[in-house]
Amino acid sequence: MSTWNPEQYGKFSHQRRQPFDDLLALVEPRPRMRVVDLGCGTGELTRALHDHLGAAETIGVDNSETMLERSSAFVTDALRFEQGEIETFAGGPFDLVFSNAAFHWVPDHDARFARLASFLAPQGQLAVQMPANDDHPSHTTAAAVAQEMGIAPKPSRVLAVDHYARLLHRLGLARQNVRLQVYGHVLESSRAVVEWVKGTLLTDYERRMTPADFTTFMDRYTSRLIEVLGDARPFFYTYKRVLLWGTL
């Protein structure tokens, strides 16, 4: 069973929306587009993507059954959803391959992005946003606590931002926009950071632990993180993300 919890993830939906909007702003709308959204989650943002582009067809793909349960509210004749692994998805040709906050979970980006580019129609576009905050205490503390408990830390998958620029160039995406952006979020307190990552990063640790071990992990993680961040109210949480767009 998926450890993704739509309610937990949705606690910070407003803050998570801005990177999606910034990525969508890079996309060039074209007539009658065929679109795939890899890692679509609950489907709410997929609908926003579909409506913004006036797409002829949009497919949302996600591996979490709990997240996809929410997507049925957004299904139309031109917008549908399916369960599957984004790294093994096959299809096309698409005028846009879009992915917001998903590919940081997937290894071997050189091969994966080559696969994504192969799905593109002539003059097709690729747009991807990935969190790149593994060096923040919210992430390093989780890795340290997990290691103390005999659990392997979540691997860091995201590469240097200039690597993606070179990669898109090699794949034939002649025009591109690749950047590392820092988003600053004013949270109610430093303890709210725990709630933030509980809906994302920590799902990986929860999946690999027994319920009792995960309770122990959360107690240790929360205590350790507050020691590092301080018990601040409010708290300014910095979050780095890679945004990339290219077109054939």
C-alpha cells in the first residue's frame, strides 16, 4: 500500500503550487496539444495544466493509488488518469512531456531523460521540476536518524543543474531554460517543517519501516531537527528546486 497521504501532502498545497506555476509558465501553448503529466498526484494540478493549455488530450500518470483516488473528480473526455511507474511509462508522441516534483525519486537521469525525449513529437516540449533540497537540515537529519536505526538514507537523485543543460542539448532540445531556484516559505514554526516533509520525503522512510520503528524514527527526527533549526516562530524554510524546459 502506498504511504502517500493526500491530506498530509495537501497541508502545504499553496506553497507547493508556486513551482508548478513557474514550470507551466515556461511551456509554450500550441494548438491541439497532446500532453502527459508524469507523477500527477491527485490530479488537481494536471487539470490546471490541461485547462491552461486547452489541450486536445492529457494523460496523468502516478504510482500511488491513494493519490489517484482523488483524480476521478477531474476526469473528462480529454483528461484521464492511469496508475503506473513514471520511470517505465511508455507512450507518445506527445507535444509536451510534463513532470512536477516527481523525478527526484527516480535514478539514472541521463537514461530517464533520454527516454522522455524519445516520447516527443516533432517540436515537442519537455518540462520538469524537481526538488533539490537534500543538503537542508530537514533532509540531512532524516538521513542521519535513519542510518542510526540501520535504514539506508534516501539516495540523492538530482544532478547538478548545469548537467541538465548539457543533457538537454545532447538530446536535441536546442532551445532550453534550465535553472536552480530557491523558494522561501514562511511557516508557522520550525516544527511545521516536520509536517512538510512528513508528506513527501519521509514517506520513503515510512515505507521501509515497521509502524513501531517509524514512530521511533519520527520522535528522534523531530527532536533532532528542532535542536538544529531552533524552536522558531515563524520559521523561514528555504527549498531549492531545479526547473528545466526544452523544445526540439
